[in-house]
Amino acid sequence: MIHFFGNKNSKVFAVQTTKELTTETIAKLTWLFADQPKINEASIDAFFVGPRAAMITPWSTNAVEITQNMGISDIIRIEEFTAVSEGFSDFDPMISEKFKSLHQDSFAIDIQPEAIIEIDDIAAYNNQEGLSLSEEEVEYLESVAKKIDRKLTDSEVFGFSQVNSEHCRHKIFNGTFVIDGEEMPTSLFKLIKETSKQNPNDIVSAYKDNVAFIKGPKVEQFAPKTADKPDFYQTQDFDSVISLKAETHNFPTTVEPFNGAATGSGGEIRDRLAGGKGSLPLAGTAVYMTSYSRLEEKRPWEQKFEAGDWLYQTPMDILIKASNGASDFGNKFGQPLITGSVLTFEHKENAASSEAEARRLGFDKVIMQAGGIGYGKAEQALKDTPKDGDEIVILGGENYRIGMGGAAVSSADTGEFASGIELNAVQRSNP
């Protein structure tokens, strides 16, 4: 059931619970919402803007945890809704929607699983869903369908497009390079790995996990003797490893800077937590490269030619929102963003030639890199090999359609697909 607190003409807090509220709980929640009283109505007929039913906000996660610390149980979700006029449209449709009323089904999601679709025309499905499959890949999938003597399903084609995307497979980095007709002896990826191959020094793990480890100092740990029950604290020395990680989020940050950069920082935190058998994040950094911001007039080099016709966000929007997003996620999670850098660049190639021959270059598709350091125990730096009989535990909440196509869409030119496909491919931030 959902209970409402606040003022239905301004702001309403919707509290979803598993049972009726006691008088004591109502008094606590009234205090928590800054003396906003309980609205004794099961539904409110007015226009409101608030979070989508399917997406629990970070604010709700924090609010529910606060109520638990106050001794209130049985609360599932708390969200804020702002009263608006019928014609109001100034809100972010990626994370919010406009409601005609608030009622007992405001958080209900009545979506039935869609039927499996057999794909008749893989090339057409590729264009429709923005899967970034090349002609060769389409031909390969068609040959697979012929070989197994049945049509491929939508989930099979969609899944192939993600795992075989440039984002996941690094096909360009791993590809064969032919320069001036001569095949190069090594790929870009092998060149990148060559440094650690020639100088392994204190490297413990590199290019085989989602994070790299180098040898760290001997550390004195002050912690409970056992982790599974209350126990006395003790000091104990252990050999440590230092974790290093970088995560690029170019496409998501270009399209939706706050959530894109936040999930970039979130991604590198996630990868370091999962490094080896587990490690801890300490501090983060973020790097942004955009076209010229044109923030100030006294920068003649920025005024040499017209600003681009930006599809989603201006460089200035990106620099502000992306910085906010990356630091917001890190700070809420408990890993502060302590440093970073910005580079803006545009250039006109063949500027002395005719306008038709001149070519404008710049970071129109933003370069966003989230990085960080952390530490772990040397004995936990390397993963074990799974064995028969091992149990698998899957962690995490509900999965949304958002972010699911990100690997394929980020491998294409921004603007190549319909905005709905591109916006759908950006994950939403919830530290």
C-alpha cells in the first residue's frame, strides 16, 4: 500500500509499505519529512512530476535506509513528487514522468514478458534496433541460421551484437593492421601489452581481470578477529596489492552527461570491487575531452569558426553535468573523486583550402575516462578456476531495458540511430 505525506499543492512524499502505519510510525515520518503531515486520502487527483514507476531513485534508497535506522520497518520505497500544471513539460523524460494522479498503483508495473520473435531479415532487424552489426556479421548470422536450419531469435541476434561489439571485443585494437600495403607484425593491443611484458617489475595481474594489481606494502590491519560474528578487534599484518583501473564512457557521457559519467565512475568502482577475489576502492579521478566550451569571449582560438550543431548537449553542458555525475556517484558510494583534468580541442584541417575541402576535427563525441586506485590482499589478487560443484551467487536488483544495448550503440557514430535507441542505451545512476 502507498501512504502520502506533504502538501498536495506543492510536494508529496509517497511511502510504499507492506502493512498499515502505526501512530508512532506516522509521527516519525511526519518529523522526517520536515513536519509534513500524512494526507488521509488513498489517491490524489492532480498533476505531478516524479520518478518513473520502474526506476527506484538513489534518493529513495537513502530515504528507506534512514527509516530503517530510525527503527521503522516494512517500508519498501519512498519517492518525491512535485505538483505541476497540466501543460508542464520542463522535466527530464529519461528519469521522470508526469502523472495525472497519485494512487495505490503508482508504483505498480504490469508488464508481461514479450513473446520470442524469430528474425526473418537480420539486416533489417540490425537497423531497427541499432545493433551496429557489420555486413560481414549479418552474413555470418545468416549462415548460422542456415546451418542450424532455423531462424535466429531476437535475443540471440541482440546478444551476439553486444558481445561481438567493438566495445567488448576490441576488434580494431585486436585487428591486423596494414599500413602502406604492408601488414604490421603486431596489433595495437599487443603493443599496449608490450610494456608490461618487457618490464613486469611489480605487476601481479594485468590484462586478465577487470582491474590491474601491482605489489603493495605490508599493511597493519585493525579489524575484528572473525567476520561472520561479533568478535574482539586485533591488529594483523598482511601483504597488500594496489589496484589501478580506468573506464571509458564516451558515448553515454556524450548523450546524457550526468548519468553517463556517473555510471563511468560506477563502472570502475564495480570492476575494482570484483578484482581478483575482491578488493576495495579508495579514490577516483575523471578526465573529460570535449570540443571548445566557448565559455569566454577573450579566447580568439575558439572563435575561428562556428560552434557545431550539437545533437544532445553542448560542450559546456557536458563539462558541468559530467563532472557533477562522476563526483556524485563516487562521493555517495564512499570513494571521493579527488582529481581530474579537462582538454578542449577543435581544429580545421586544410583551412587554407576551399571551404568544401576543409575538414573540422574535434572531440564532438566526448572522451570520458573514470579512473581510480584501491587496495586488496595479495592472497586474494588472483581468481581461482571454477570447479564442478561450485555454487554461483548472482548479486543485483531488477534489470531494465536501459543500458542493455550500450555496447553496440557506443560502437557507432553518435546520431547514427534514432534518439530513443541512443538514450535507451545509457544506464541510469544509482550508487
